[in-house]
Amino acid sequence: MRILPLLLAALAIARPALAAEPSLTATNQPPVLFNTAFESASLGKIEKLSETEFRLHVKGQQDARGRNRQATWFLFRLDDVAGRELTLHLTSFKGEYNDKPANAPAGAWYRPVFSENGETWQHFTDAKWEVEKDELTLIVRPHGNTVWVSHVPPYPYARALGMIAELGRLPHVRAEVIGRSVLGRDLHLVTVTNPTKPDAGKTVIWMQARQHAWETGTSFLLEGALRFVASDEPAARKLRDENVFLFVPLINPDSVVRGEVRFNANGFDPNRQWDEVDLRDKRWLERNPEIWYVKKALLAQHARQPIALALNLHNTEMNEYMETMADTEPTLSRMQRFFDLAVAQTTFDPSRPKLTLYLSTSGPANSTNCLWREAGVPMMLMEQRIGPGRKLNGIATTKDRVELGRALIALMAEAAK
């Protein structure tokens, strides 16, 4: 019987997606099944318009106050789809950002991705955005019986754990658990350097990713950087001789696993409140432990051996830029040198021509960047677009992001000399 997969989904995910009655259609085909019983999956209400046409509402996520709804993530699987052409109308994108109405994170440029094996992803070619309806229409023509559909290529927590375990076996890689999320998942710090050479005199480079669960491109970028400096390539060995690289691969694991968008399991943003989180105050450890533990590790490192450059990775729809609160020399020149090198030698394609000096009037003053004001940590935020760019002449693939990470980590070391 076809009802069993739906019962299993109901046990694993609250309000499982159900699209069709469990009976055969007029063409003697089973109904299309929508499955969200796997890591990072998310989908809201499903409206069945016909046996092959559905209106799908993006679930979204709100903060602890019931504000700032974010609708920048969906991921689901379609089963029993062999031989059919499906029409999917995705809607309910409208939300709120910083307590103000926000535009839908989609448009004429937007192309979600699909996969027929759950591993390799490609962008839809048949996609139409209708502004008035707040609706994106996709045409799905599967070759097999199963297809996955996602906002952007997913990067699950399980992949991060596998990479950390794999690389942690190398003699020049140290992986440690620095704390746990709201729901008890491990937060990792991965250090890469040549352990036979003293750290004194080495340059310290910091990179972190996935404060916001939907921003999967940051994980692919960080993986590219981490795998390169941990590799046996001559250039990587030289970098390890001269630098200490520290990576926080995934800051918000609960939201990643649960298929949420931005906030932690308590409804707090891991890229806000960095100015408020006091390591002496247990309330912050309970409320926003993701910030608490990463901030503790970062400040401890900076006190022990100062960080020369730190990069906080994010994704946005169509903008690409770097910004910082740092405002004194030689830190600012070092950051500008990194920015210029990235523009000249990588696919980094900024929508702002220069490194942006962050002013309190230009946006939230409580992001990770504020560690410059608190402790002199040379933190930069890097936003990378998920839409098409000029340099790539299209939308970045996961391979593009991995290659960018490889290039950026070497340029960080060069700029920090």
C-alpha cells in the first residue's frame, strides 16, 4: 500500500507534506507523494490542483517574537513521478527583515535546483516568476521515479560531520567540540597548521560559516578552503608552515537539521546579539549558545595569539560584497588588500566597488562585525549572491563555491602578511 511512506513521514516531521489521496488515478498511476522526512527538508501547505499540478506554500521561519518571517528555504522530495510532467507553483515568499516588510527572495532571475539522486544538483530552466501572485512556477520532467527540489543546493549537518571526522584524522588537523547548540548538537572548531613548527610567529586566519541555515553556499565555500589547506599539495604545506587556520564549519546546526531558515531553536539570530552576549552571563548561554560558544573560542584565540584576518561567510539574493567595522591601520589596509586580491584573482564579483566601512546607520550594529569594537577582532562579513553574476555569466555552482573557498583562504594568508 502507498500509505506507509506517509505514515513514516508523519512520525519524523511535524505536519508532514501530503499531496494526493492514497488511491490510483484515472491513468492507473499512484498519486504523487511529497516527502519531508529527511534532514534539512521543509515545505508548508500543499494544494492539489490536479494529479500533476500543485501549489506549494513555503513554510518559512519566524523569530522568538513572532516577527521577521524568513521564507528563503524549501527542500522536499517527490516520489512516484516517473513518466509525468509536473507543474509546481511555489508561493508564500513574502516576509519581514529587521522588523520591516521584505521583498520576496525571488524574481525573474531566480532558478531553484533539482536532483534525481539527492547528491548532484542542477538549476531549473523552466521557471516563471509572477510578481502579482508572489508565485514561482516550475516545470518538472523527471527521468526516474524520484526527484528532489530545493531553494539552493543543500549542505546538511551530516556532510559537515563527515568532513570533520575525515580531516580530523590527519596529523596537521585538530578538530574539537567547543560547545553545543540549543538542542545539544556539537559545535566544532577545526585548526589546521604544521604541528612540528611553533605557532609563535605564524599568522592566524579565522573563517566561519552557516550562522543562517539556508545559506548553504557558505558551507561549500568553507569546505573548499578547509580541504585545500589540509591537503598534501605543496602550496598547502607551505601555508601550514606559515599560518594557523581556524574554521567554524557550521554555527547553526539545529536549524540546518530541522529545515529552518535563519534563527536558532530558541528563535534567536546567530548573527545578531554579538554585542549583547556576555560570556559571564548564563542567560545568554541558554538563550543563544551558538553565539556564546563561538564568541568564547574566538576571543580566547585572539587573546592568546591575535587573529590577523577573520571572515564571516553569508549568502544573499543578488548582492555580493565585503564589509567591516574596522577603522584603523594597519588592519584596514590588510582588509582592503584582501578585497582587491579577491576581485582580481577570483570569481568574487562585488556589487559594491570597495570594502564597505560599516556605519551604525547602514544596518545592524550587533552582527559578528561588532567584535572589532569589543575586542579588536579584524572581522569581515562577506556576502555572496545566489543569483547570476557577471564573472560567471550565470549562477554559481557548488563547484564554483568550493573553488572560490580554495582561492580565498590562500589570499587571506597573503593579505595578512
